[in-house]
Amino acid sequence: MPTLIRYWGSNFKTPREGRRIAGYFSQALAAGWQCHLVCSRPADDPAWAAPVAESGVHLEYLPRPRGNFDRACVRRTRDLCRRVGADVLHCDNTHTSPLLGAWLAGVPVRVWTKHAMEPAFEAVQKASLRQGLAPSLWLSIGLATRVLAISRA
């Protein structure tokens, strides 16, 4: 049975959000996949996360990375991927440290959804030197087997 980890890195803030996030897993669950969702902490109201848990998704709680190159996050993600036998890790926005951990664990498919690009990229303008060099951006692109760039551009 294939195993998917969705590294969200946030937490549930409303009941509507719980229903929306549960929907992300519907096709994988219907296909018989084992699914895990990484949140930074439990929801303030357990009912908000209930749709996800009731759908059969395993909730995992890992602290948010403390920057792009958080060794503890890399280690925690690597250990989680190994423990559950992850085949796919899908990161939402939070990227470099979890992608490094998944790469070290040998996860074959690493997807990164980037919800907002650098402002210059979104405006289709030449990036500044700092924006162009952004080591975490380029490393994440290299570590991800697929990148989904979501932006106005």
C-alpha cells in the first residue's frame, strides 16, 4: 500500500479548514493509500481536525521549522518518512527542511507546492541579486521531484 505524507506545517483554525484539508486526501484514500498529515500542533478545538482524522488520515504533530535549514526538522521529517515508509512527501510552502528530510529518507516522490513566489517573479520582473541567489529556493527546487508554483503570474 503506497504511503503519502502531506507536510502542511500549520494547524487547524476553523471547522471549514478541517473539511477542506480532508478533501485533499479523498482520492488517495479511495485508491487505498495510507495518508499522513503533518501539522505544527493540535487544533485548539479537536472538532476542527475531526474530518481529517475520521477520513482515515493519520495526524502527525511536528514543530514548525525554525528557518530554511533547521537540522531538527530535517531529522524529524527523515525519521517520520522512514517510520511510515513514505512513498510521497508533499510540502505546502514550508519546504527546504522537510524536503531534505524526505530526500535523506529516500522518499522517491517529493512534491513542493509553492503558494507565492518572490514578488519579482510574480510581477514577471528581473529578480534582485538576493532573490535570484535564494539558496533555500534553489535547493528546494533541486530536492523536489515536482514543483507546483501557485501565483498570479
